[in-house]
Amino acid sequence: MAERLSNREGIKGMANPTRYGIERVAYWLQRLSGLGLLAYLIGHIYETSSIVDGRVAWEKMLELTQTPQGHIILTIVIGMCVYHTANGVRVMLGHGGVGVGRPGQPEYPYKAASLNYKQRLCIWVSIALAALAMMYGAAVLFGD
Amino acid sequence: MKIHYGTALGAVALVAVHILFRMTQKFSDSLQYQNVIANYHFLPYALMLEVVLVLLSVHGFNGLRVILLELKQGVAYERAINYGSIAAMVALVAYGSRTILMAGMGMS
């Protein structure tokens, strides 16, 4: 029992992106971006609800959100959204058996066929797309 | 997983339309009161917002449910997480729908 509990890392284990390579980082970023996007969704729904209180309430809310800090948050949201989408498509395709290689006899050094260069490339492409989208988003938001 | 993937694909397509709508004019202009109200008065767009709201709420809270179930297991805990996620989903959809309905019907 004590040994079983000592192996349980709980939230610390989930929050640790290291030890298992880029795939683990991708999993960690997917979870983190998902939580961030859910928080943004709730905030966005609350923010837009001010429109029912009339023009003054709406403009007051815009004064609060259309600031450099607000634009930085929106830029991060754009990055999270693009990464979550691109990496999510990779995961979905992998779940369907696309790009995960053929099953075969395990041979030394026992590298998993599913963690191949295609998957790794897709993770890096997802990160790059998120970075590009953030740059574009920042240019639109701050260039306004 | 089918619900999670289905809502994800639907949301990606519709959120893209939602963002493109903002880009039909200057970003700050698109947020002007009369423009936002006009969006809500345009029925197809208001319906799309409602669908986006449902898709994202289901996807978001189902994702949170999966994370929380991965963290800890147990009958009572899992039941609380499952029902809690559904309740949060319904509450968010109800609150968002209120905005869409009231703004769309000119009750602001």
C-alpha cells in the first residue's frame, strides 16, 4: 500500500512535462492549452454578456479588455487555440491509425513505432503554426 | 471520445467563421456596439453562435472531466466529476444563450 502510494505523483506528475520526450511535452501543452481555452471561453461569455446591459456597459467592458494587457492575453489565446487544434488533429489521426506505423515484433532498442518522426514533425509544426498565428494576431491587435 | 472529436471538428469550422466575421473590418471597429448588436440581429449568425456555444461547452467541460478523472479515481469522485461537468456545461450554455437571445431580440 505504502509503495503503491509512493508511486502516485498525482497533480505533480501530470504537471511535469519532462522525462518522456517531445510527446510528453505535446501532451502537457495540449492539456494546458485546453484548460487555458476553457478559462478564456468562460471569460469571453461573461465579457460578451455585458452587451445586454446596453452601450455604456459594453464600452466599459471594452475599456477593460481592449488594453495592451488584454491584447497580450488574446495573443496567447490565439497561440493556445492554434496549437490545441493542430495537435488535436494529429492525436485524432493517430487514434485512427494514421501515421503511427505498422505493428511489428518488438526489437531492441524497443522504440515504439507510433512515436516516429512523422508524429514528432507534426508536434513541431503545431508549435510553429501557433507561433506564426500569435505573430499575426499580435500584428492585427497592436496594429489597430 | 467520439463526442470529444465530433465537437472539436465542428467547433474548429465554426470558430473559424466567427473569427473571419471579426476580420471583415478593422478589429476595433468590429467590436463597436452597433456592429456587435447587428451580428446578434442576423439570425443565421446568431444560430451559429448558439451552436458554437454548445460545441465548445461540451468539448471544454468534457476535456476537463477527462483530466480530472485521469488525476484520481473512485466511484463517488467519478460520479461527482461527471455530474459536475454536465451541470457546468448546462450553466454555461444557459448563460451564453441568454446573451444571444436577449441581444438578438433587442432586449438590451
